[in-house]
Amino acid sequence: MSVTYSALREADFGPLEAVGEQWRAQAGRLEERESDLDDLRRRQIGEAQWTGTVAEEVRSRVKLIGDDTVERAGECRRIAAAIEDAVTVFKDRQEELVELLSALPEGLSVDADGYVTADSAADAAAFEQRIEAILDAVREADETLHAAVAAIAGTTDADERAELAGGVALADDFQDMLDRDASPAEVNAWWDGLSPFEQQGLLEARPELLAQVDGIPTGVRDTANRTLLDGELHRRESEIEAVEDRLAADPGNEDLQKRLEGLRGTQEDLTRLRDRIDEPYQVGAGGPALDHYLLGYSSAEDGRAIVAVGNPDTADNVSVLVPGTGADLGNATGDLDRAQLMAGDAYWADPSASTASVLWLGYDAPDDIVPQAMDKQYAEDAAKDLSSFASGLRAVDEDGRSHVTMAGHSYGSTTVGIAARDAGLDVDDMVFVGSPGVGVDSASDLGIDPDRVWATRNEEDIIGWAREDTIGSIVGGGAGGLIGGPVGGLIGGAVGYFTSDHDDLIHGTDPVSDAFGGRTFQSDATRDADGIEELWKDNAENHSAYWDGDNGHPRNVARDNMAYIVTGQTSGVR
């Protein structure tokens, strides 16, 4: 449609929003129907209840209907998502226009049709350009919405179908770009050069090609990943059913039993992730409801998950949280809890600004503290991907002014530091929480101003034991004990302690030490166990205490300090 100044000012997007809700509700109804069909096929007319050729044909027909129902549900969800994305752009640009008009410079006026008059022709032209930029963004979103709905619903005309086919044909060109390591900025420029129908054609035909590519807009990646996730869940359900059938015929087969347990476990992990991201995150009473965006996932090995709370493309502030040891697909929703809290805390720190918070579990984190978390290799393997992700945030930033903070907890801080050291991180601030070292000796080695490098560790965090002097004492004591018994152990431990660097952790200079040269902020030890026998548990628990406050423990001041950093209000950091 041709979007005019007056149309945007006066538009009520509530009815369009309601249409999106109806499409989403229809998707839910179709999914319920598929569940009923599956129950019918497997339990009411299953092999235990009905056998024979006719029974097999009926079950096969019911499965085909169920598969078609799943596909239709997916289409409804994609249409709903396209409408929701468009409504967000429409509302945001409408609000931007209203704010622009509420602060007109002296001597400048805008009439009902958007015509600008001013004392200076140059001032009038500049203001008209700002209005036109807003209208262009709305027109682009409208064209994208039309392309998505037409492609999914099959209502395209001949020219539009040709553009859709053209988009599919571009898949090889895009793959060639990726094979030669095109930068996120190059990817974004290429994508923006396509027509809405070419974009939609490629998205519909090859979602796996776009799903995890940095530089592709957040909404597109989300749609692609949700399509892939829904498809994988459906395929895995069929795999589970097939293994169950084989196990029923061979109940003592331990290999089949182990295979079934693995399939069910992964299915539960994926379902838990899907269910969590299906619902917006409500930021307290009176705060915004932030949509989730699935920017990447994998069920291979330990699994991966990259989830944004709020849209990084349009946010004023973006925080990225990299989790550490033990993080995997199975507990990704727990790490997502922390990313959600960071988004909410940032909102309350500055309600006038929008903030998106990203959980980046885009790497294979160590499974255990010893020996895996003692090894830098996990972080080094992740460096290129994390660097690319940070560059991708810049590439998709719609106004080019977002404030980006990269935070890492525990071994995640090592991953952030080594990525900055080896591949570079295009961010404004770095935050290291409960760190065992970040792979460098000084904040000045991280590629940003040391005054924008932050670290914290509460006084009872067990990670503080991961020091070179502690390890030196243990190693020296052990060696001395083997040679000279208890006395030798004491002497060896003392030698190990006093010959070690007291500012060194296992992965570099302690980022909360003066020697590191960054800045520090306060955090609390909010988890106190009772009795001396609980000392180990107390220190271990406090390694995970930095986001406490909505989980039965006292609120940790670290949350407020991180919120001030994320929103660029560093004068408030304590």
C-alpha cells in the first residue's frame, strides 16, 4: 500500500493485531486436532486394538491427515508472526512520528498532509527527510507482510510468483557467499538488496540456510529457526514411535531402550525450549511484554540455543549473556531466565529506552569443572562464532546507534575474553561475572577502552579458589607429601603458595584485581548455608547467586549494577 503521513498518524493497528491473534489461535486449534489424531491412531485404533490390512490403511490415512494438520498449523503460526512483526514496526514508527512532531523546532510547522514549512528551506527539507524515513520503514514492513502472507496463503500473482522463484534460485549464490566467509555486514547488504518476495521465497524454501547466519534480520532468523524446530519435533515424534514399536516386539533390547531414552530426553529439551519462547516475557507489573526470538539452536551433542528477549534490531540497548560450565540445551531455559531478568532490570533502570537481552549458548561449553573447564580450548573454539555474532548485531541494527554489552558468567567470561583477544568483539562494554580469568593479563588487551571493562565476584564465590596460589599450594603440598610425609606436605604447600602469582586465576589475571586494570562493581553473597559443614555448598551456591532476587533469595545488587552498565548509566554503578 502507499503509506501517507496522515494515514500513519491516524491509523489504529488494533484490528490488524487482533487478526494476528486469530491466526495464532487457529494454529493452536490445529495442533490440538493433530494431538487428538495422534491419540486416535496410536491408542484407540493402534495395533493392540485393531490389526489387519484395513487397520494399517486407516492408521496410515490418519497419520497423513495429522501431518497435513501440522503443516497447516505451521503456516498459521508463520502468518501470525509476520503480522505481529509488521504491527511492531507500524506502532514503533507511529510513536516515532508522534514524538518527532511533539518537539517541533521553533519556526517550523507541519500541516495535515505532512507538508513542512520553515524559515529556512534547508531546515524544511531536513525535517521532511526525517518524516520520509519513517514512512519508508512502514512501507517496507507493509511490503514484507504482504509477501509473507501471499506466499504462505498461496495468493500471489504471476509476477510475485516469479519473484518467489527467483528468491529460491538465489540459494546457491547465498551459499557461495557463506563459503567465502562473507562478513555479517556483507550478508545484511545482500539481503536488503532482495525484494520482499525474493526474501520470502528463500525463507520458505531454505530456512536452514538463513537460520543461524549473522547479518540476517532477527525476525527472519526467528521464523527460520521456529520452522526448523517444529519440523524436528515432528520428525522426532515419528522416530520415537518407530523405536517404541520395535521395542514392543523386542522388549529386552537394551540398545533400543537406550536409544528411546535419548530420543525422549532430546524431545523434552526441544519442547521445553519451544514452549518457553512461544510466550512473551512480561517485565513485571506495568512493564512491557517482550517477545522471544530464536536466533539459533541445535540438538546435536550437548545442544545449542541462542535466544533474544526483545528484538535486538530495534533496541536502544542490547546485552548478550554467555553462560559457562555445564550449560547445554537441557538447561538452556535456566540460562534464559537470567537473560530475561537482565532485560527486565534494564527496563526499570531506564524505562525510556528499549533493551533486548540475548542468551548466547552458541558454543560447546565445558561439561565439568575438572578437567574440562581448566582447558581454554572450549573458549578458543567459540571465539570466531561469538565475534561474528557481535558483528551481526551491528549489521542488523536498524538505526546504527544501539549500545551493546557482552557479559559472561563463569567460564562464559573466559569465552568472552578469548573471543575479544583472538577475533575481536565489536561491543561497547564487557562484563565478567564470577570469572576464572578471561585469557588476558590486562583489560587493555581486550580491544576496547579499559574503562568499559567491568568485573565482579562476591566474597563467597567458590571461583575465587581457582587461583594460581591455591593450585600451587595443592600441587606443592601433594608433591611434598609424597616425598616427605606430612611435614613435607606443609613445606611444599607453603612453597607452592609463595612462589605463585596471587593475582592469577587459572585462565589469566583476576579481572577484579587492581593489576587487571578494568573496573569492578559490587555483588552480594546472597546464599548462606548453615554450619561449618556447609562451607563448600555455601561457596558453590554463591557462584550462581548474581541474578538472585526473584527466586526466594535476597536481591543481588549485581543485578542493578549490570542494568546500569547495559543502559549506559555507568555513574549509577557501585
